[in-house]
Amino acid sequence: MTNPYRPAAEFRAQLRRFLRRSEEIARRIGITPRQYALLLQIAASEDGSSTVTQLVEQLQLTQSAVTELVQRAEHAGLVCRRASSTDGRVVHLSLSETGAARVAEMHAALGPERAQLRRIMEALTDD
Amino acid sequence: MTNPYRPAAEFRAQLRRFLRRSEEIARRIGITPRQYALLLQIAASEDGSSTVTQLVEQLQLTQSAVTELVQRAEHAGLVCRRASSTDGRVVHLSLSETGAARVAEMHAALGPERAQLRRIMEALTDD
């Protein structure tokens, strides 16, 4: 009988390798893994800008964790803030030129890793 | 033009949701997410037992982190240790009855989450 835990175990092991590799690349580029997560979500947003509320859901972090992450990223020159023209309490976050360059570099470097992870996952059968 | 960052961003967001959900289920079952990772790798192993060396690679943790994780899991009655019959320095780790029950429960509870993650990932096209 085939071991029923094999696909899930292999999936987790591959996921951890992917996340670890991703961490290494982020450090090499000079950003933290969380900063990459932040920059990527902003880069992928509809009009190139995100609100803290959107990022809370996408990053699965608390409001205060996102706020702190954004402050540090702003301080590092990676993101820009501007108040909403329709609601002054809402802040729109967009990428600075440096932030856009970092996310492009990281996204390109991770391309082969994503492709490999997808190939492995597609080959796994599960319940 | 399609936003080139959308697939990677969506993939990360789904991954974080999966890991978060997985954490919630582990806590409900009364184990830590890392204990689940440990139990799952042992459960999936060839003959139902693993060595620390194997777990270091599978869990992407240091030798000392795995050793501590194993000690706590043994203390919690989840895993059993026995010395190798051929090399006394090597320890074989297997699941206790409780450990086997916890991993079965967790694996079953996560089935729909794994299936959803796989469906979403297969629908994403990337470079």
C-alpha cells in the first residue's frame, strides 16, 4: 500500500525549500522576506497602489504589523505614501523607484524556483 | 497589459492562507505547527521511522533545532526513540500511538485546504 502521507509531506518539504530559497535571495538583494511580500502585493495591485486594509488580508498580518512594516519600508525608501483624495484617513501605498527595482529583481531571480515548485506540486497526487 | 506580478502575488497570498489555516488546525488539535511538520515527515518515511539527519533536510532546520523539537515531542508523548541496532550513535524516531492519531486527524482536517491550494495554483500561469 502506498503511504498516504507521502504527498503532503513532500509538498511541505518543497514549500519549505522554496521559502528558504526565497529568504536567501531577499537577503542577497538587501530586503527582508516580509518587505518582499509587501512590495510584491503592491506591485500586483490593480492600479499600483494598496491600502493597509488590503495588505492585512493579503499578508495575513495584523493591522499593527502591517503599519510597522510599511513604516520601515518607507524609511528604507522602498514605498511612498499619499493620502487618498476622497478620504483623508485612507493612505495609498505605492512603490518608489527603488522598491520597483527590488521587486523586479527578486521576482526574476525567483522565476526558476516558482517553476520548479509548480512542477513538483503538479506531479503530486493527493486525496 | 497583464500585470506580471499578479500570479506570484496570488500564489504567496494563498500560501499564507494555507499555512495560517494549518496553524489554526494544529492548535485546535493540541500540537504546534512544527510538531505537525515533524510528525508528518516521520509518518511519510519509508519504514515509519526517521533519523535526525533526515529531518534536518526535510524540515529545513538546524541539527540543534530538530534535536530540541524531537525532545519536546518525545516529552509530549508524540514520538518514540530507539537506538539503531547497527550504529548506537544513530537514533530512529517513530510515532507513538498518540502521535499517529494526531497526524491522522490533522492530515484529514487539512485535506480540503490542500485540494483548494492545488486548484488555485494550477489555475495560475506564470513565466
